[in-house]
Amino acid sequence: MATIFSRAHNLTDIDQLGEIKAQIADLTAVADKLSAQIKELGAGSHDGDLFTATVSVVDERWSADPKAVEAKLLAVLGEKSFASFVAAHQKRTAGYTSLKLAARKS
């Protein structure tokens, strides 16, 4: 697979990251196709020469619809009690910095 790295030695960090993300996308497509073929083998353990793949089938599951629960609690508790209820049951998630990268349009 020829890359920009083999054609130029003076790439910016932005260009290098873009090239790596493009390679990851190509490899992900190949991995997805191989995963689908392996899943078609069915549940169980399947051996290759170097690796073993285990296919598991997970049954359907049910979960609460948070928007529906919120609407029902708001209707039953009223706005003030609902706000107190939510404040008492919050969990903290640490903040983070995000980076998105897109190909430049020429």
C-alpha cells in the first residue's frame, strides 16, 4: 500500500494524521468483511493458524427509554420535585478534548 509517507518526507502533523486515519478506514473495511465471514461460521471457537476466534450470540435485551422515563417522572413529580430527583441521582463524567479530522476539499 503506497502512502503519502513514501512520497514525501515533510508532512505536517495534520497531514500525517489524515493519512493514518485513511489507512485505518481501509483496514477497518477489510476487518469488517473478515469478521462477517467468521460470524457466519456460527457460535463457538474457531481456530486459525495463529489466532482463535470465539463467536458468541447475544440474545435480544430490553432497556429503559430515558426520554420516556423523564417525561413520566416529570408528569408525576412536577417540575420542582423532578429537578430535585435528577440532582440527587446524577453521576459525574470527566471532561475530555475532542479532535475531528476531515479531508480538505480542493
